[in-house]
Amino acid sequence: MTKYGLYGKFTVKEGERDTLVDILLEAAESMENLDECEIYAVNISDDEPASVFVYEVWSNENAHQASLSLEATQTLIKRARPIITEMERISTLKPRGGKGISTHSY
């Protein structure tokens, strides 16, 4: 199966970026035991003070979709939704390898 990668951008209400970062870092922590989630990196940019960027690599697209229905994920989404003003999928990717990306299939 082909690995599945996403690069997304969340725009938040003024002054709420750190709140969303904390929520997304909780999401990353909740995925520590999911072998199918290889990378869940939360990033910010000095150039965009109301934005948070997330880079994800999954064993496959189905694993990513399944993660969205987990109770922990749903709880975090409910907490984040009120402060998010826009979500943008910058790109869907097909990771080929590199540091942090496994070479085996699940």
C-alpha cells in the first residue's frame, strides 16, 4: 500500500494560536501508540501568527480516516472547532521515504 501524507493549515481566531498548538500536540501524543501514524508534526511560522501547520504521514489513507473516528480525536476536534476560522489542505502527498518514515507496510 502507498503511504499517505497530508500537509494542512489551520487559521485561528486572533490570539488563539498557542491554544490550538496545545490541542494538536495532545493529538500527536494520543497517536504515539498508533503504528499507522508515522509522523504528526505541529508547526508555526513567524510570518503567519494566526496559523498552525500540520504535517502527517500515515501507513495508508484508510488509517488516517480511521483515526478521525477515535474518541480521543473527536474530543480534541470539539475543543479546537470553536477557535478555528479556516482549514486548508495544502497538499496530499505520497511519501517515499526519509528519516522518520518506515519502509515497511502495515
